[in-house]
Amino acid sequence: MLAILSKEQYLILAAPICLTLVLASADRARADGRGVRGGSLRGWIGRYRTRQAAAATTVAMVLAAAAGGYVLWDQTSP
Amino acid sequence: MIFDDIVNGHDNAPADLRALGLPASWAKYAGHYYWDTVSVRNDPLYPRYEAKLTDGNITHFLLTHPGRMLSIGQQAAIDALQFRLGSLGDYPPSAGHPPGTVESRVVVLTWLVRGLPRGLGLAWLLPLWAAMAAVAAAGLRSGRRRGRDWYAGAAAGVLCMIGCAVAAFIPPAYFAGISTTRHMVGMNLATALAAVISVALAVSMVTRALRRSRAGAEQPG
């Protein structure tokens, strides 16, 4: 959060950080076939139906909203 | 950015200005940045064309001139690999150090990067990012197959840092046009972090592969 909001030039860092947060929150055990099948689209989506993925998505959304707020504030600043 | 990197006096300035929707007479400001004493901000036509000096207009120019995108990116990468400016010290005069003295904890990294041949720029950064991404991909696959969680975590960290390095490269290279070396600190830091984790990941994977192949060779047929 501090890195992203420290400078206008660093706002773009929100993109890779949010993407990593969400993608890395997948439940690997499910992909291994112990839950939903890992190879299919349904299986891929199923890996993200976890509390961990929900928490990661929430954090990513907060970061994205903060970055978006900075952009709005920057554009409307006199 | 526009008068430092696009209309910089090295090529056809009127054509570039036309593509940007700016008056050809502004070719005289080539190489003069915004806060220079000779600057476009003092031109009588400035209020009329100020609305065209935007990131959107620069983006449109770069997308329609990919060759310029490459050359500007290459120059920015060369500036980035300077790592730090030799003319700037780290201490105030009251600290008692000679002018230009730098804080030395990061000198190893600076020394290593400055050991690279001059002028490599993107020819160094792009293969480095690609190699680190390949190590991360191998780490993800190996971690999944062998149940090594730290491989997956390290790989995600490397991929995130590569993404941050690429993202942090874009604004100073293509939109700031001033103090590029200093503004590339985020890109350099992210690349350095990715490199350190990649090396650890690669060393671990190679060591384990060697150990496995040795154990396989020792087992009786």
C-alpha cells in the first residue's frame, strides 16, 4: 500500500501486485485432484472458491480502490 | 518528456510535432525540458496547445511509432543501468563528509551492475526478466509436482517482482522524461529482488535434481 501510494509513478504497481495476490491465493490441493478436478475451467475456478482467495481478492480490491482514489484526487487537484 | 525524448533534435522534429498535433515552430524547443530557461511553457502558443501535452497524446504517439517506443525504451534502460548518479551525494554538508560521498550499503549492487558493458540497456533487462520468469515457471511446476510449497511461493514472488519491474519501467521511460536514472529506482529494486530469489530457486532446483540423479545412479538396476 505504501509503495503504491508513495508516488504517482508507482500507482501502476497496483496492477502486478493485485494480480499476484489473487492468482497466488489459489488452493493448490484442489488443483492436485483432491477436490474439484484441476485441469478443467470449473476446476480452475474451484481453486479460488476458498476463504483465502476471498481474503486475497478483498485486499487486492482495497489496493485497487486506493490507487483509483489517488488517480481521481490527482486529476481533480487544482 | 515530449521535448526531451520525442522531439529531441536528433530526428525529424516537425514530423513528430505534427504527429503530436503541436505547432512545427516548437521544434526550437527540442532538447529543452519543461523547467528549462528556454521552455515551451513561455511560448505564446502554449495556452492554445497545453491540452495536447497529455499522457494520452504521448501514448497515442508511441503506439503509432513503435520504432520510437523501442529507441526511447532503450535510452531509458541505459539510464536505468547507471543505477545511481555520481554527481549526487547522500549526506548534507553538515555531516562532515566530502561532497559527493555516498552511503555505501548498496555499493555492491551498484558495482555489479556498472560492471556490465555500457549501452546494453534493454539487451540486458529483457533477457534477464525472461530468464527469471523461466526459473519461476520451472519453480511453480516443480513445486506442484513435488509438493514443495516454498518453490511456489518463491516463484510467485519472482513473477510479482518482474511484473513490478516492468510496470515501474514504463512511467519514467515513456512519460516522465526527467531524472530517469533516479526515477528507475523502483524498477532496479524490483529486478534485484527478483534476481536474488531466482538464484536461490534455481540453485535449490539444480541441487535437488543432481541429488536425485545421483541417488538414481547408485540404486542397483
